Amino acid sequence: MKNAWSFCIFLGLSFFLGTSILAQVPTESWRPAIHFSPKKNWTNDPNGLLFYKGEYHLFFQHNPKGNEWGNMSWGHAKSKDLMHWTELPVAIPNDSAYIFSGCVVWDKSHVSGLGDAKKDLLIAIYTADFPNTRQEQHLAYSNDDGLTWTKYAQNPIININMKDFRDPNIIWHEASQQFIMSVVKPHEFAIQLYGSKDLIHWEILSQFARQGDYGMIWECPSLVELPIEGSKETKWVLFVSSQGSYPGNVGMQYFVGTFDGKQFVNENPKEQVMYVDHGKDFYAAIPFYNGMNSDVFWLGWALNWSYAGDQPTFPWKGQMSTARSLCLVRTQAGLRLKQVFKPDFVSRKPDLTLTNIQVNSSWAFPIPALLENKSYVLELDLGASPSGDFEISLLGEGSVDKFVMGVSAKSTKIWLDRSQSGKMLGAGFGNRMEANWLPDRSRKIQILVDHSIVEILAADGTVAMSALRFPNANAEKLAISSIAGSIKIHTMKVWKLK
């Protein structure tokens, strides 16, 4: 009786203090294997993505003191292969200002004149947020490969006296021999472009505003020159993220056009909207600086502001997407963004290949042991001829968990339904996600499953969908069911993510 009474008192005290005992139980079964997540505490936007001395550096929005948003600083991790990450000490801690999103540039020629001229120099430019007052662009520098940073004594480097003015991202523009910064005025739906020769003194060049989707505030812009697949041509692409209430897409979008060293011009009608990802959990992606051989690639935050605070993971909250290489492809609708997983998991020999799968009503994956670690890539090739509508389901063993991806081969539509996938979060989490793909694209679908994250690339990578899930069951099986009539899958391949 004494032990039972003590336990009751403990439960009562926990309830009185507003704490949840269960919420503090580690949830490692939901931690992704190859997607970066911090060992503990909150994370959101990726920052300062950089390829440097043979390693990929990821800085990220981080609360070093708790598992909720606050005390915003820059965390730091690095990797040699974009799958195995080593978390490093906090890079730039907050002081009187929160350290918001930004970028890192390798100052190869020491044009800034900062730090030790005899050592390699990294420059971080980020938004300093003075809560409820103003946001400014600040600079810090590092001579020890990004481990420690010195904040510039004469900050800010840009201040236009606005409460919301943030998320600088920088490229080197060879033609005009200057650094170009894109930075956003969120509530004006405007991206300002600045130029600089020394990374310290910046001159405003132009502004791009109110095109595409501006129903939600704009954040995290980036400007990049992308190759057009199959040619020697390139085009400039301007990316921007949006947040707010999400009636449909998350809102990360892109514009294709020209850039002359001063102004970006959108070549499509200003009303046209082109989304980066049609799921709900891909946000604030920015390209890596200094990519090898002009390879342009990025990663994003795999979460959504509508329910970020409700993510039921402990001791961490928030994770990144996989990295994806970027280019443009010509389609019957015009130039479109193509994304490819980086590393390209499907370039190696698959662990299993199945051919000519006939599904009359339902079909169960024959070797469940291949999927038991919940970390794998599945590729379906629907072949050249149309097939019927079907669903691919991840079914929790001994539970009602069901994560569903649906495909209509005739209408070239793909959708995700996680309304029964396990733990449900906040507003909009259970809403169906949907995308169309262009009929002149291939009929291959790649599905990357990594515990709590599912990422889909389809139609030559021109359609992307990313979604979280939090299944209750430890084990699950995969099944395919025909919705109307029999279907045929030309080829199925599986790669385990090791």
C-alpha cells in the first residue's frame, strides 16, 4: 500500500505541476537513422550549409537549453557523406539578441580583412533578433573551421529599422565580381538583393515582391544558378519559404528567370505558383555554399510550424530532410525543378528486385525482414502503359496504424494520407496531401522511409512530397492494394539504408 500510495502522490504532483511523465520517456524508435536530428533539444531551420575541406557543415536553429523554441542559437554538425552526422558544440550562442537564420561563406581571399590572415576564414552572416523590437543582419567570423565564432565588433552590417527583416543567404556572382545577399521582408512579401565586395559593406541592388503565392509570410530566400539537364544552359532560380495557416501546401516555392548582377526577373507570369514540395514537412531549405563541380544541393527542416511544438519526440524535437541535388528539366509545361536524393541511394545495386507484380486486390511484400529497421528506399516503376489506381500502405503490426500513399496512374495524381498513421499532432496534421505530375515524365516513384520520416520523389524528381508520422507499432509490414481493377507494377526495387 505504501508504494502504491507514493505512486499516486507522484502522479498527482506531476499533474499539479503541469508536467507529463510519459512525455519525458525517450522516443528513439521515432528518431531517423540518416536524417540529422540533435542529440537533445529543439531545432528548426538549417543555417550556414557549407562544403568545406571535404566535409559537409550543417549549422541549425537550436535551443541549447530545452526541447521547445527559445534561446535561439546556432547548433553545429558535420558529415563526410550527408548520412552520418557528428554533432559539435553550440557554434554561435544567443546574447541580447536571438541568433536567427543565415549563411556561412568561405572567405578564401580574406576580402573582409577579419580574423587571422594566415588561417582559413569563415564568415557567418545571420539575423540578430531583438524580440518585439527589430531584426538586423549581423556578422561573425571563425578561424578554426567553424568551431568557435567571434561576433563582429561593428555589427550590424545591415539595419533598415524593421521589426521583421531576416534570413540572409549569400552567393558569389562571378559575372559581376561581387557577393549577392538575398534577405526577406516577410510581411511585405519582398526579397531584397544586396551586393558587396568585402562581405561587410552592402549596397541594395533591387527588390522582388508579391509574385507567386503570397498568402503567407515569406522567409528564408535563396538565389542560385541551376543547370538545365541535358544541355550546357543554366537559369537563375529564386526560392522562398512561406509560413502561416496551411490550407494546402506548406508554401515553399520557386521562380525561374534571369539575374544580371543586380535584378532577378521572373520569366513566368507573376501569378504562376510552382511549389518545391507538396507534402507538409519540408521547409526553409537553402543550398550548400561551395559545392563541388558546381553541384547544387540543399536540405530543409522536416517539420511544419502549424504543429512543430506538438512533435512528440524526446529528448529532441525537430530534424532535417535528406540532402537533394537540384537542377532544372524541360517539360511540356516549361522548366521545372528536379530533385534527386544525395547521395543517390538508387545508383547502387538494390537489395531486392521484383518484376511484373500483378495486384488483383491486395499484395503483401514478400520479405518483411528487409523493411524491419524502417530505414529503406523503395522504387516503383509503373512501366509505359497506364494502370489502375492503387495504394501502398505501411501497416503497424498488431495495431491500427496505417500510413498510405495513393497513386492514380491514369490521372497522374499522387497523394498521402497519414490520418491513421499513429500519434496525431496539431492543426492540419491529418489532412490529405496531393500532387499532380506531368504526363511527359517517367512513371517511377521513389519512397524513402526513415522511421518517422517519409520522403517521396516521383516523375523524374519533379514531384516531391515529405511527411512525418509517429507510429505506435514497433514493427510494420508493407502492402499494395488495388482500388479499382487489377494493376501491374513493372519493377519494384528495395535498398536498405545502412
